[in-house]
Amino acid sequence: MSEDIRVKAKGILFDMDGVLVSSIGSVVRCWRQWAEHYEVPNAEIYEVPHGMRAIEIVKALRPDIDAEEGLRYIEDLEMDDVADLVVLPGVKALLESLPVERWAIVTSATRRLLLGRLKAAGLPIPERIISADMVERGKPDPEPYRRGAELLGLRPEDCLVVEDAPSGVGAGLAAGSRVLGVVGTHTAEDLDGAEWIVGSLEGVKVTVVAEGLELRFNPLA
């Protein structure tokens, strides 16, 4: 392990699934149920692409159906399946240490699903949210993270993006932000575009300073 480093940023933009909470069990179950309902071949072994908007998955799997109807169906399934939702290590303390105006969530989930998962997890709901249904182009396009920075009144380059998926890392970099990768849904090798990578947010500490925030953490070697 390397020594602790200090990184300054004016704001932090968090992905949700795989960074703040783990809902992988629900995601896998629900998408396989969705695929079976819509008669997708090999539905029982379908592997959902992480970090992709549901509407795009629906269109890719069944371009012949009403996409909004398909989206509502997967949303309903996932809203009802939160029994094994897990708050990831260090997340609650980290979010509670941040000034509300200094952070936002930028997610590939819809706003409805984001709010449902945060409520089920008992996590604070930020004042600033960019969800899948608020953008025209999802990750890895830079639009979501550019919009997130705008919500904070900042430039993307003044923000630190926290991501667990290659598509999200790519979106953060394309927006011009620095990216902190979190291992979980993907390996460190998969996140090699991130400037730093940590095993979890448990060791990430934030101090409020005059120019914004100072993060201290021990990155993976």
C-alpha cells in the first residue's frame, strides 16, 4: 500500500450503485425477470451491463417494444426488490461529513429508483441530483457529469468524480474531471483510467478548507 495522499476539490460528484450502495443482487434478479417477461433469449443467465441507463438496455434488448413501458416495468421490479440492498463501507460517515452544497449524485438510475434506494438504505438525499431521465445522453458521454458540476455552480475540472464502472470513469474524464475509482463491481484493472483507485470509501476522509474540500485517502498501489 502507498502512503496517504491529499487531494483538493471544490465539489464531489458521486455515482450511486457500486459507489454508495450495492444493489447488485436486486439488479441481476430483476433484469433476468424482465428478460423472461419480454422473452429475451437466455433470460435466466442474462448479465446486465453495469453503469448503463435502463432505457438504453431496454432499447438494446427489445427495440420492438414501447421503451417507456419497458422502463416502467424494470423500475417497478427494482423498487420492490430492496431486501438485500447494502450501504457500502464508509459511505454514511463520508456523506454526513460533507456540506450539502459541495456534493451531488450523478447516476444511471432514474430519479424514482435513486430516491427509492437512498430511502431504503437510510442515506441522506442530496439537494442536487442528476439522474438517467434528466439527460439526453448517458455515461460514458460527459453530459451527466458536466450537468452535475453545473448544479454545484462549478467547472467539471474543479470536481472529483467517484466511480466504480469503466463507463462512468470515461464520462468523468471526458467531462474534464479527475476521477477516483472504487473497486467493487469492477477490478482495479478495469478502472485504470481513474487517477486514483481505492478499495472502498471507508478510508476516505474529507476536511472542509477555505477553497472547498480536502480529501485524504490511501490509494491502491
